[in-house]
Amino acid sequence: IIFRQRFVAPILAGRKIQTSRLWSRARVRAGGIYEARTYRAGKPFARLHVLDMRKERLGDISEEDAVREGYATSAEFLKDFFAMHEGKFKPGTDWLNHQVWVLSFEVIQ
């Protein structure tokens, strides 16, 4: 599972235990163990046990989900999510209705 470098420390510290993905289909399975890598570094920084997976509308993210994603609020999460995925949403579309895969995970030591 690929992450931006700035998420490495929060994942390793247990502050980021969820991630939302724009996958068209599931690429991992609940119960599976996967390597966590950054975009540029080839070496894994952690092994993650995926605890749960679900599809959810971006507009339905709760404050609890935002905290599990490593953010203080859902508004902060959405602002950063759309900044990270700039250009993937067509102008004029209701991006809050877009479905994402939401993965809950734990780091395996």
C-alpha cells in the first residue's frame, strides 16, 4: 500500500490507522497483511494488517474517520484529499458523492 512520505511517522506512531483510496476495485483484502511503502522509496517502512474495508461516499466521512485518517476534522481531511487528488475529479461533478475504499489497519511489529 503506497503512502506519501508525510504519513510515515503518523502510521508508525499509531495516529493514522485508516486510509481512503480512489480505487475502482479493491486491491487488498480485509485480514490481509501488506507492505507499506512511500511513493519514491522502494523499501517498505511497515507491514500493515488490514482490519476492515468498506466503500463510502466522500461526503459521509465522520469526524471519527477524519481522526483515524490522521486529521483533526473532516473538513481538513477533505481539503487535503482533494489537493492530493487534484485533476482526478472532473469540474462540475459532485465529488462529495464519489465512492472511495476505506481501509482500517494496524501496524504489525
